Amino acid sequence: MKLHTLKPAKGSVKSKKRVGRGAGSGTGGTSTRGHKGAQSRSGYSQKAGFEGGQMPLQRRVPKYGFKNINRIEYKPINLDAIELLATSKNLSVINLEALVSNGLASKNDKIKVLGRGELTKSVQVEAHAFSSKAIADIEKVGGKATKLA
């Protein structure tokens, strides 16, 4: 099999219907558009979401809630992930570069450290935000929690 020998499956490709090519073609006359009305005219285009005069779906369904444009979206990293990273890679400083290089975050993420899990190794953690439990657990084992700008 080569690229120049590839063909679509038999019966999967149909030729385009040529409309308006005389009465003998079966699609002459009104060219399958029916008689009169906007849809039979050239240049007709229906508004997006138009349902023939029926109340459209986007107006039937009520509006709900709002998106806060000032919300800061944090990537959550728990203490158990930091413990695993610190012990497996033997790191004493867990910062954004360490998290990105180990696949726990991407470079544009804002990091928030949360308090799930146990921390046994003393590490210096740098992140954009911390939960109060995370700060307490990090400092309990002699580590340091540093907030980034």
C-alpha cells in the first residue's frame, strides 16, 4: 500500500447533485428549492439559532450564574505530592521549576499548596498560595512556606 494508491471505500463518496440543469435532469425548474418564499431566493441565509418562529433554545433556557472576571484560578498541589517529589528526587527546595519539570504543573499555572497527606521531610516550598493547614504541616517538620508574588 502506498499513498498514491489509496482510495475511499466503495460507496462512501457520492458525486455532488447538480441542480438547475434542465427538466430532463429531474432537478431543473425550481432546483429543489420548492415554490416562492425566502428560502427559494438567492442570498437567503437564516439567522443562527432560528427555529422557524418557535422560541429558540437559547431564549427558552434561563440564564444562570455568572463568571467572575477577577477570579484567580490556582492549580492545587497537595502535601502528599510534595512528599513524593521530595523523597523520590531528593529535593530540599520545591519551587515552580521543580513542579513543572516533574509534570505536576505547567509554567503559567499559579500554584496553591493544600494540606492533604503527611510531610516527613523538611523542605522549603515556594508557591503562590497556601492553605493554613499546609503552612502548619510544612513548618511542623522544620520546613519553610514562601509565597510568590
